[in-house]
Amino acid sequence: MDPAGLLPPLVDESKAATSEIAFSDATRMPDAPLVKPPIYMDYGLRVDIDSTTFINRGCTILDTPVGRIKIGKHCNIGPNVSIYAVDHSRGLDDKGKRYSTGHDVTIGDYVWIGGGTIIM
């Protein structure tokens, strides 16, 4: 948001296709996924969500600097779904510590994920 009006707009809103427009006109594709808040994201740097995807309330997405999350076209994600690209060791290392790792998570096209699902 630019309350002083000093920055140029990031998107030409007259040409933007919202999800509501896309739902009423099948020939239009939305410019961004339809996401109902709240949504929780860890980093958000390695998350790729197709613009035709719908994400319901309470979604948690935990990406990492080394683990990417990719969500395909026309996906429907139910409420309170959690998607984790982060993992940790199952035991302790030789210094008695646990370490975190990252693994890519890819959700294909036309996937429907029911509410409360955890994807790791």
C-alpha cells in the first residue's frame, strides 16, 4: 500500500482478472490464486502457486531456503491444510543436536486436498 501515492501501481487493475471474474467468465484466467485468510507462511520465498488455485482458510505453508513448494493448476485446498517442506533428523548428531533439512513438495494439477490434511 502506498498512502502517499508516490509509487506506480504494481498491477494495472483495469486489466487484472480477479478470481470472481474468472469464475463468472470461463475464458478469463485469474492473475493470482484465490486465498481466503488467514494463511500462515514460514518464508514464502520458495512457494509457487498457480493463479487458478483456491486455498481455503487456515492454510499453513512451511517452505525453507532449500525446500520448494509448488502447487499446480486448478487445485482446491480445503481449510486448515498444512504443507511442510521442512524436516528434521530422527536422532541426534554426534554433538547431541538435531538438524533441519528441506525437501521439495510438488502438488500436481487438478488436485483436491480435503480439510485438515498434512502434506510432508
